[in-house]
Amino acid sequence: MPAMAEDYWVTLHDDPFAKARLKRSCELLNCAHHHSVLDVGCHKSEALEFLPKHIDYTGVDSLLGDDFDGGLKLFFQFNRILCLEVLEHLKYPHKTLQSLVDLLKDDGIMVISLPNENTLFHRLRSLCGCVDAECFSENGKHLHLPNLRQASEFVSKYLKIQKVEYYTSSGISTRQVLIHKFLKLIPKGMLRFLASLCPSLFARGFIFVCVKRS
């Protein structure tokens, strides 16, 4: 059994934007009590707070010693699949996503979230000489840095995208202290408004509601 990883998201409970993203993703899952749910990258199963009671829930995560980079091998399918802020961390995201498609029932729904690594603030950071604030990090490192077009094209190779929503955040990286402090000064409502006008520049990431291709 693989060794359990260190907690890569110790600040989750202190991040209202992350909790709002998780709550909205669970709402978009449109899950009923009788559904089976697979939560890929479940962390500590925080999604259960926002899902119906008594569902058939399965969570996998590196914190639990699960290794799904390159594919997840299970012997049954699910009505609903959550895959939030996961694929950008994997060496083989294509293989992993294909395995999730195979695990989704024909009438199922999969909700995927991916970060936007091409925001206005990322561009300003690049101009200041720092393209990737977490370069060479081994904890929570993004191996893929998609923009909206790239994220959409990647997901649509395997699934039919029914809906896209955008999420916002007051922080790009805890290592970018000055940018983080500046973003915290912008009201949440203003961030959401800017993201709705120009998601490529102001949305911190994207939530895709997907179904299987017919």
C-alpha cells in the first residue's frame, strides 16, 4: 500500500473561497439520497457536509494512501463523480480522466474543477519575474497550468460539458504575500462581477458539469 502523503491543504477550513467552491460543486452534482458518489481527491471528505445524507460515498486521496495518477481501478460504476482541483497535480491526467469516464454510469454526472493559471494577477506576477510561485515544490504542486481554453479543451476530449461556472479567490498563492494582501482588499462581490465579465482574467478557476458522450 502506498505511503500516506502529508496534508497538502492544511488551510482549507480557513479559506472561505475554497469552501464556497466545494459547496457549489456539490450543488451542481445534483445528487440524490440513493446515488453512489465517487470523490476523487476527497482530502478529508469535506464534501459530505454538502451532500445528501446516507449516500453511497467513496472517497480516494493520497492522504489515504491512494494512488490514482494514471488511472483509478475500481470494479463498479457511480452515479456521480467529483474531481475537484486534482487533475492539475497529476503526471498523467489524461489517463486518470479516462478512467473516471469509465467509472461513470451512462446517465451519470461528473463535476470537475480546474484552476485558472492565466489570470491578470498571474500575468503581473510573470512580469515581476516569477512565473510559478511554487516551482520545485513537492507539496500541492500544480504540474499543469491551464487557462480557460486549455481546461475546456482537455475536459471536452473525454466528456460533454453541459455547464461551466467560475469561482474566485482572494489568493493566488500563500507565497505571493503582496499580491495576496492586495486581492484581499477587493470585495468578494467585485471579484465575482469581474470574473463574470472576463473569466480568463479574473476567475481563479472553472467548474465543469459534464456527462458522458452519447
